[in-house]
Amino acid sequence: MSKEKSRFALSGAAMARYEAELERLDKEAFAFVLEDRRGRWLLSMLQAENFRNRSTFTNDAETYFNEGRRVAVLKFFDKAREADKRFSQLLLLAETERQAVAEDLVESLKNNGQ
């Protein structure tokens, strides 16, 4: 029996423990990502590249593809927000960090004549 199917064989109390453990692991994983600069970079990249704060409209079928990407990121961010109440604050930090890196990179390239 597959792991997915075997979880349905759990009693009510065991199923509650199963779901609580998955929720604990989710929270732990989100905390790990949010507390590390590289994890926050990843979240800011997901946001920037998947239409979280901008229109997905393209005047053709690509709109549906873009909207699917946007919805996936929104669901992920909702889950992160539920797991860690600091999410919005840390996402803002991530955006600030990403902008600072971009500005430093531009300045560095200008100074090196690139």
C-alpha cells in the first residue's frame, strides 16, 4: 500500500497527530527559509518573477499560464503567512535586501566600466 493511501487507514486520533506533525514540519521549514538571507532571496525571486504584484494579462492564452503561476505563489505565500506570523515583515526585508544587492551590483559594474 502506498504511503498516501495508508494514511487514510489511520484512526481519527492518529490522523489528528499525523496532520499536527505535518503542520509542525511546515512551520519548521518556513522558519528555516525566512530566517536565512538566501531563503528570503528565494522568496523575493518567486514574488518578482511570478506576477504576485502585477497583472498577468497578455492579450492571449499566455495569460492563463501566467495566472496559474501567480496563483501558485499566492497559495504558497498564504501558507507561509499561516505558518509564521512574521512572514509579511520578513518578505519586506527580503525585497529590501534584493533591491540593495541589485543596486550594489549596478554600481559595481559601472565602476568597473562594464
